[in-house]
Amino acid sequence: MRETSLERMPPGGHATDATGSQTRALVLATISFALSFAAWGLVGGLASVFTGLYRLTASETALLVAVPVLLGSLARLPMGMLTDRFGGRLVFTALLAFSSLAAFIVPLTGSYGSLLVAAFLIGMPGSSFAVGAAFVSRWTPAARQGTALGVYGLGTMGQSLAVFVGPLVAARLGWEVVFQGTGAILLGWAAAYFLIARNPPQAGRPATVAAMMPILRGAPTAWLLGAFYFLTFGGFVAFSVYLPTLLRAQFGLAPADAGFRAAGFVVLATLMRPVGGWLADRIGGAQVLSWVFGGVALFSLLLTWPSMVPFTVGALGCAMLMGLGNGAVFKLVPEHFPKDTGTVTGLVGALGGVGGFFPPLLLGLFSDRLGVLWPGFLLLSATALALRAANQRVFHAGDVAWTQSLPVAARQALERVRAGAWGALVTATLAAAIVVGSRNLQHFDAALVGYTFATLFAAFGITYRYAMWLQRPPTRMYWRRGWQAFFSRRAFGGNTISLARRALLEFAANAYIFRRGRLRGLAHWLIMWGCLLAAAITFPLVWGWIHFETVPGNLHMYRTFVFGIPMQDFPVESAFAFVIFHGLVWSSFLVIAGVMLAFRRRMIDHGAVAVQQFGQDILPLLLLFAISVTGLMLTASYTWMRGYAYEFLAILHAATVIVTLIWLPFGKLFHVFQRPAQLGVGFYKDAGAREQQAVCRRCSQPYASLSMIRDLTAVEQELGFHYELADGGHYQHVCPKCRRALFGLAQGALWQHYLNARPPSADGFGGPGNEREAG
């Protein structure tokens, strides 16, 4: 074998040449992987041709689509072992040559049975991932393996060529030409790959069946990683090969349209794969997978909706998350099995491929026997939740310990990424809820699109800031302890009653504000309930969740629809109609009255005047006042003024509402969303009162719960404040009263030391002027 570029490296050029060799290996492996996956997806992409040619049922079509996945899955394990033994250069070349032969065989078939055999053989290119992953991981340093394997995963985009370009070429030149052309390309690239590619200088440990068995028997984490890949990659494969058939059967799409949509799924999942590897390099693969499985559990529920828009949202959401998961899983493989990467990659890849084999069969069975597909998507959601729980139990703790050891700047970046992920998830969920709740935007008013985008922005901003707030050590400790105290077995029943009482008194009645002053409490109460009433009316109407229609055949009756479901009929001229159709008017009156009381306090209360700020104290009131007044002006315009200046007032009102929604996550009104979290603080205090109390080391009096002192000490240490005493105690073991006494004694001792150290002056006191007098 020719010497590698690393072995021929001159002194001083090691880093540059090494980087070039790694890049070359990554590019060659990615191209080979893409071509192999294009061949692997041809049968699925042209399934409609074979369905019409042989008059196949849904189950027979599903079997035809799934058969290539079976061999591609089962062959991954031995192909990974062969790569560890002989190197990726030889194994990948042989695989490409065999794949070329399999592609040439398919056009020679003349029956469904022979086609199944040929489809089974053309599944061999599906094993290419194990070969390339082992090849790339041995060329790449451990710190960048997640990113490198994510880039290598872009080769799955070859699947989109099969499902999109394949039907187009088949329509023009015939389906036989598609397989023949693919075989010729594979054969030519096999020769080019053998001439250009090089194995890494560090030889991989030869893998044998005897060496593999201890891994399979004694490494349950390898099987768990395989289960993760079973869902992420298996789901990707199942969708990519079966989605064209599913779209044509369920929504009646043309083959080209179905192929285009399936290609979009493949491209999105493929592009997200390197992002998943990049994120895994920075925050840990387990943390990425935690988000992936939770998101798949939610988005797969949208697939049960028999309508194109929610199905598309669910499919694209699953594509994005499965792509992220694929990159994250193969960050964990070389991390946990550095010496057996090829073998474990083959095992994980085999299980992932099997994950792509069964879903088409299940969906075909559900379609033939039950006439529905939604049970399969419910099963996908339940599987994602189970794998998320397993990930949290096995891998997540290690990632948390690793992230806590990172520098402060890296941890802060991680917190921002995590908060951004929460914000994106909540925003996507809200967008999906808008689409579903409005019956695919059928009841969505396009004139209110500005409000909708403002609420989506506000949802992201509020969630992002809330997540960042919860990650602060004191807040995180309170949050965790509050939930633990609430769900404690001893007090759960009493806590449930206490929660209802506190929500009624502290939240609904604002008792905590009324204790500070009656007028202050009244202002707060009026503003809060005015805003809540307005939000409860505005947002469901804006999002299309609630709408009204006249009853057919009776123009004097209105019918209320909630999420498209008819709920109640009522007369147009009734008192009930007057009350609900003027709900925003009543909320405006409440807000304006509360704002006036709040301004009164800020003008006559000298304490409030001294500390108030425009952005924090005045601007929120002005925005609420502007929204209420412009809303009332709109009502006056269409009620009494025959629509005079209505368009201008509508634009002005929309501008004030949109600005307020956009400003909401950044201003003082954000505390409205923080306030409910403080209910948990009460449970924390109640639990502490029932537990053992800490005793002051100076006065021997109890002063706080022992658990609170321990938590406070832990938070201070996490923030970098260390108040440990020389004798092993801690400053927090002294009660606040004694701390003030000790502080005064310490100041007195310092002054005594200072005065004793200075020479006496003429009046008997030391002073800075004594030196000059002595001189």
C-alpha cells in the first residue's frame, strides 16, 4: 500500500497536511455515501411504477419498499467489522462495485418475486453508512467527530435524488434507464475512490466475531444507542422510502408532487444532521437527544391529523429532529466505544436500518386491515417518550457533569442554546396549534396576520427569557425544591388544596399587593384582570380557534365554533351577544381605570417618584393605555360614527398591540409570567417549617430550616462565593441577627486596632496629622 500523506509529512507541515488529509477523507466518504444512498432509495422512489406494473396491494408495495432496507440494515454490522479489519478504502470500493451490479440486475426482472430478490440485493448500498462512519471517525480527532460525522451524514441527501429525480427521469426515458445509469455511475466512482482514497495511518483493531461478542453481551449502552438510532435513522429511512407512497394514497398527490415533498423531507433531515453533530460537540449528545425525542413525541401526533397542512408540519418537524438525532447518536458512539467504533457503528447502524424496515410494513398493514394510519404515528410518539426516559437515565447525567466542568463562557453559551431550543419548541408548537385549531387556516383571518406573527415572536421571547431565568442557580434551586415539596408523598393532598387557595388569594385576588396598600392593590387587580380578559378574547379569535357564523336559514341567530366544532347558538340581539361582543370594551374600561390609579400613585407618592424609571414604570402603563383607548375609538367609529377614520384607527390599534407584544419579553410586564412560579416558594417554606431547623452557632437559637441553609450554601458555591470557616463551619450557620452583631464587633475591633497602631496626638487621639506635627 502506498504511504499516506501523514507519513510523508515534512517537519513543520504536520498540522496543515493532516487537516487536508482529514478533509479529503471526509469529502470522498460523503460522496460515496450519497451515491450509495441514491441507489438504495431507487426502489422506494419508483414504487408507484412497480405498483402499477404488477398491480400490487398496499401491503405488497410496503414489502417491496421495505426489502432493500432489510439487507442494508443487516449488512451494517459485518460491514463495520470488515472496515475495522481491512480499512475503509478496500471495503468501500468493493461495496460500490457490488451496488453497481445490483442496480444493473433490477431491470432484468420480469415478475414481482424476482423484483423482490433484486430489491433485496440493491439494499446492500444501505450498509455504506457503517463503512464511511468508521472510516471518517478514524481520520478525525475526537473533539470534532460529532461535526465530521454530521457532515458525512449529508450523504443521505442521495436519497432525495432517488425519490425526486428518479420518477422524473423514469417518465422521460423509462425506469430501466434509471437503474442502468445509476449502476454505471457507481462503477465509475468505485474505481475513482480506490485510486484517491487512503486509510488513516493508525490502523484499526481487526474485529472478529469472537471480539465482537463481548461488546454485544457486555455493553448494553451499545444496544441503547442502537435503539436511539432505531428511531432517528429508522424513522428517517421509513419516511424517505414510504412517504411518496403514503402521500399518493392518503392525499391523492401526483407522483412528481409526492416525490418533491418526500425529497424536501430528506433534504431537511440531511441538512440538520451536521447541526446535530455540531450541537453534540458543544452541549453533549445526550442533551441533544433529550430534545429530539421530546419533539418527535409531539410532532408525530400531528401526523395523525388527516389533512395536508398539519401532516406537513408534523413531517417536517420530525425530519428536523430526526436529522439532529442522527448527528447526536454518532457523537456518542466513538465517545463511548473509541476502540470498537466500526463494530458498534455497524451494530447501531443495523438497528437503525431495521427501524426503517418495520414502519412501512406496519403502515401498510394498518392501511389494508384498518383503513387508517394514525395508530402507527401514535406508536412512534410513545416510542420517542420511552427512549427519552432511557436517555435521561443512562446518558444525560454524564453530559450534565461534563457541561458543569466547562468554563463560565462556555456554560453561558450552552444556557443560551438551551433557552433558544425551548423558545423554538414552544413557538413551533404554538404555530402548529394555530394551524390545527383553525382547521388548516380555514378560519384564520388573513387581516390579523400581523397579530399572529407578533404573538409568535412574543412566545419565543418569553420562553427564551423564562428559560434563562430558570437556569440561574437561585431560581433553579427554588424551582426544583418547590416541585419536590409539592409532590412529596406526605403532603401532596394538602398541597393540592393549598395550591387552589393560594392561586385564588395570591393570584386571582392579588392579596399580596393589597397588603401594600388598597389603592395600589386595586390598580394592580384592575390592570391584571383587564389584560387577562382581553387576552382570553383576542388570541383565540386571532388564531382562528374561535369564530362565529350565522345559523343556516336563520339570520337572527349566531353559532359559536371552538376549534371548528359547533358549541352554542344564541340570538344576535340578545343580552348575551351584547356582553360577549363587547368583551374588549369591558376589558378596556378595567385597564384604563387601573392605569389611572397607577399614574396617580406615581405622581403623589414621593417614594415611588424617587425610584421610578420611564422604561420600567411609565412605558408599560402608556402602552396599555394606548391599546385600550385605540380599541375604544374603534368601537366608537363603527358604532356611532359610521366607520369614520376606521382604517386609520385599525392600523393605529394594531401598531400599539404589535409593539406591546414585541416589547413584552423585554420589559417590566414580563414579571406577569414570573409571578405564578413564586407559588412554589410557599410550598418550599412550608416544607422547611415541618423539617429540622438550623441552630445558630453563636446564640443556639433556630433561625431557618436546615434544608434551606444547605441549599443556600450550595447556590453560593455554584456562584463562586465561598464563606467556609477555618474550623470547617460556614458563615450561613450563623443567624442573621448574630451576623449583624458580629459585623459590628468586627468593625469595632478594626477601629481599635487602627487607633492602637497610631501614635497619640496632643488631644489623646491618633490622627493623620501627627506625623507632620512630629516633624
